[in-house]
Amino acid sequence: MMDRTELLLAELTDAYGPPGHEEAISKIFKKHLEKLAKVSYDKMGSIIAERKGTATDPKIMVVGHLDEIGFMVSEFTGNGFVKLLPLGGWWGHIALGQRVVVLGKKGAVIGVIGSTPPHILEPEARKKVVEVTDMYVDVGVRGKFDVKKKLGIHIGDVIVPDTKFTIMATKDMYLAKAIDNRFGCAAAIEVMWRLEKVRHPNTLYSVGSVQEEVGCRGAGTAAWMINPDICIVMDTGIARDVPGISGEPPEKLGSGVDICVYDGGMIPNVRLRQFVVDTADKLKIKYHYSSMARGTTDGSRIHISRAGVPTIALGVAVRYIHGHNAIMYRGDYDASVKLVTELVKKLDAKTVKSFTQS
């Protein structure tokens, strides 16, 4: 039987929410926090749950993005195959041959991203990565078939991976789609759960942002609306404890909280980072450092909002992100939620002011 955290992760990862179409995830987010917080939205669709502690200020923003990578219907062939546009970062080999769900006007339609059997591929073709725009979804029709009229699929409809949350054989390993970043959504929700009967010297904003996978767009509008004093971004790191990567990388399942020291869009506030590390050391919470030369998080937009926001990205190392199936370790998830909960309990006005020059 699944516990509360597993039920939350299953509910969030099983739901469909590609960029620009996050409403189903937003509803789940609201359902779990509306009795604990004042819920509002920015005009992009990001959801903001506000819970006042013993002081109105400082404002602490904890954000996880609602959206997952997916596709959009771009056109059709005469015999009913569906052509694609990518929503977020895909590497072509990962998508080929995978089951997907087309969210059409008449409801969900199961399909598979077509792949050519190796028997008829020329040697040179086997070496190439197929571009997403050259792929198609086979929804199981034949001959001349009008998928728009008969199945309710239109240009602009979205397509998502078809994978269900699964507890693996060791029980503390979870397999699912969209762990990037339903992990962050679940963590933002659970931090507020844990603070329900706990005094905290600030106002907490647990936020589910939209359209992160296509440019961190909702993070910018949500931050403008909240005007936070501190932001903690909850997002996934990249686990490297798999064959083909040499050495003993720190980013692995079981390595605790991922503290990102640099990514392609943000250098985190150094004083805030040290505060996070000191807190983790004091509480004996396991952590590791990571960096990412390419790619970024919602922090890239939030830390330059208005006059600037001291921001850090925390998360967990996850295997196989940006694909149909990712793997996360429960102990890392628990460590991240515990650390962020403890941080919120300590972030009073004096502490927050110490992170900046003013």
C-alpha cells in the first residue's frame, strides 16, 4: 500500500501537463494546498499558494514547475499519421518506438512514435539521430483516414508520454514519466504540509510554475507577482551512476540533496548557498554539489526579477530525465523536503537581509 508521499507522486506524474497545458497538474496542486493557504494565479497560469507565518516578511518562494516535456501536433499525412513539434528538449533516439497519448478534442488517443525496423535500415541511417520534426505518431489507422473528423485530433493538440508511476523491486526506487519536475511540485506541496502546525518567521509561497521546459516563462511572471525576498527552486539533477560514465560521480541516487552551484542561466547567491550547506551540515542531511554547463531552471528568470532575488536550485539526482521513464530514490526526495522545510523555519528578516549587500 502506498504512503501519502507515494500517492502524491503517483497522482502528479500520472497526470498530463505539457508546456502551455498544465491545468490538470495545477488542479492537483490546488487540491492539496487550498485548505492550508490562499491560492491565486498569475496570468500565465502559474499557481501560487500563500501561507503566512508569524511575519508577513520576508517572502519565501519555493517553486517547482508543473509542465513536462511533450509534443504538439503540427500536421497530418493523408493516411492518418500525426507529425510532431517538440515541447521541451528531446533527444530523438529516446522517443522512437515509445507509447504516447494524443490529447485530442474527443479525448485521449493512444499512439506510438513510429520507428523503422533495423532490418530495412541502410548502415548510414543507423548512425543518425532522427529529428523530432521527422517523426510521426501512429494512432492505429490505415488507408486514407481523417483523424481530425473521426478521432478529434487537431493541429495544436498536445502529445505526452504514456507511462505510469511504478514502485520498483527495491520499494524505495520510483519509475515514472515527468519526475522532471513533478518531484519539485510534490516537494513544494509537502514542505507546506510539514509546516501546517509549525511556526515560521516569514510568509511561504509554494508555487507551481508553467512553461519551464520552453524557457522558464511562468517563473518570471510568478516572481513578478510575488516579489519574493528569497527563492528556492526545486528541480531535478542528472544522476550519473550509470554505465558509460567513468569515475565516481557525486550525482547519484542516494547522494541526498543536489545543490547546484552553477547552471547555464544562473549562478546562485553565494551567501544563501552557504546558509543551505551550514543548515544541512548541522542537521546531518546528506547532500552533494552539481553543475550544469547547458540547461537551466526557473531560477534563471526568478533571480533577475525586479531588483533581484537571492535564489538557489535544490533537488535530487534522477536517472534518465527528458525521456519516457525516469528513476528517483525516495531517500533523496525525503532529504530535500526535510532540508527545505528546515530552511523555511530559519529564514527570518535578519537572516534574509544578510544575503545581500543592503
